[in-house]
Amino acid sequence: DTEVTQTPKHLVMGMTNKKSLKCEQHMGHRAMYWYKQKAKKPPELMFVYSYEKLSINESVPSRFSPECPNSSLLNLHLHALQPEDSALYLCASSQAGGGVIGADTQYFGPGTRLTVL
Amino acid sequence: AQTVTQSQPEMSVQEAETVTLSCTYDTSESDYYLFWYKQPPSRQMILVIRQEAYKQQNATENRFSVNFQKAAKSFSLKISDSQLGDAAMYFCAYRVNYGQNFVFGPGTRLSVLP
């Protein structure tokens, strides 16, 4: 099973709203990722969690707040977003730790299409 | 810094024909992985094929194969017997071993003509 699930599929929010995106995987992966993808562009890495600890934060504005409650779940809390934050938000997971065959491969969820009004 | 280049923003192929998508990358590392991901209009990024840099043998997955030229830093994807379902955005990606970052190319949009 190589499934990563994300909810919701679509989200429309105002600039003053607070919302959360959720991601879940049951592959036993210990690394999880958030990406932002604009139309016709490649995904841009936002955050990486490894063994439930934040290991990479790519200078993302504080209005995006990640959370990893356990090894299977990854949340992205959104607050006071701007219209330019409208994008597809992708979650991915992989085995953590190099040297393990297949540990390098990231498996992606279907994404949440976010629109900020 | 590592970079990945895909020089063909768009390509088209006739159904049942063969098409090759190009990818070049720049790195000073010797131990890394290369990937092709497919993103159809449904949005989900799907792994097509992966290649370990230390392996000289080109990876193959059914109708998909790669031509990996390590010295030239080239990693092209060949799709044989193209099907309508192959229509998608294709991203070439690089990851150094023990690293966590993926570096994606800008993508190639492939259309399959009936």
C-alpha cells in the first residue's frame, strides 16, 4: 500500500480565517513533507519532518504552521493567508534514513487545492 | 547547488508511438537518485521510475525506460507504445543520498494524440 491521503480536497478561505490541512500515511514512513505547487510549476518544498521532528523549514512565512502529532499524521495550520498563497498543497512521505533501498522515494498524496479570497 | 533542467516545456506523441523526454542535472555529488514523476490532471504525483546513480544499468518499468548517462548528467525518459493515459506533466527529480530535499525540474507537458 503506497497511499498518502489528504483532506480536504478543496478549501476556500478568507484572509482572516484559520484552517488546517491534514495528511495521513500508513506505510510506516518516518519522513513527511509539505510542498506548495503553483499552476504549471514544479512543487516547492516547504517543510520536512523526520521522526516527528521538524528538520527542514524552507523559510516559509509564519502564517503556515506545520505540526506532526505522530508518525502517521502531518498537519498544516493556516492563518491570515494572502491571495498569493492560493495553490495546490501536496503532502509526501518516505522512509527516513539514507542507505535503505527505496528510502529515497517520496510518495505523494492527491493534494489540497487552496483558494484564498 | 543542484539544478534540474527539462528543456522541452511541451511535447506530443501519437498513440502507440514512442516519445523521449529529456532531463539534465547539475551536481557535484557522486551518490544520488534520479526520478521521473507523472502528474496527470487529477493532480496526484505518481512515481514512474527511479534510478540509483551507482547503477550503470538503465532502469525499466514496463513501457517506461530511462537512458542514464552519468558522465553527461543526463537522464531521459522513453515511453514506448504511448497510451492516452500517459498524457500528463512529467517532472524529473534529483535527490542526493542521505538528503531530504528533492530538486524538481520545471516539467514537460506531454500530450498523447489519438
